[in-house]
Amino acid sequence: MLKVAKSHAWARLEGDVVAVGITAYAVKQLGDVVYIELPKVGARIKAGQAFGEIESVKAAAELFAPVDGTVTAVNAPLTDELGILQADAYKAGWMIRVKPDHPSPLDDLMTMTQYEGYLKTL
């Protein structure tokens, strides 16, 4: 199940790791993405703190972690083919995979239905 943070980062539990990316809404708001900086495998991330950066022709923004843990994989093809984000933000557009510190890492995040309601308040 996909869960979302208010920072527009999504998280999906895949076995014992969490895939992390940004929502289609966030991608649309950014416009044409021209650069992405992601952490290295082994980096520690903390929920609510920046783990990378994304730049578009419109703006630059930090990427905020939705969970605490250690980066186990980075989607290297994404850094060369940024169009993946626009085409498939929730599957091929994953950014990092994280070994979470907590057994229930997604409990504090919104469901997609809750996120859609949150977007209406923006």
C-alpha cells in the first residue's frame, strides 16, 4: 500500500524495505525536471529531513524522507532519464529504497485518499 507524507514523498513497503519517491502531484507542480541528486547506498535518512534535491526549469526543491532508515538502493537510471518521473512517478519513478529503523515505518503517513483530501487544502 502506498502512503504519503505532507512533503509529497510517497513510501511503499516492499518486503523488508521501503521504496520512496515523490507524488505525481509534486512532479506536475515542478514541471520539467532537469536534475536530481540522490543519496548514496548506505546513507542514513531521517523522516522529515532532506535526503536529496530536485530541480526543474521552474524551481529547485529538497526531497524529504518519509521514513527513518538506511538507503539500500538508488534508482540510478532515474538520474539519467528524468522523464521517468512524469511517465510513472509511483512505480519506475522510485528514487531510493530504505531499510527502515522501525517495524511499522508507514504508520504515521497518509493514505492516498487522505492525501487527496490534503491537496484540496493547499
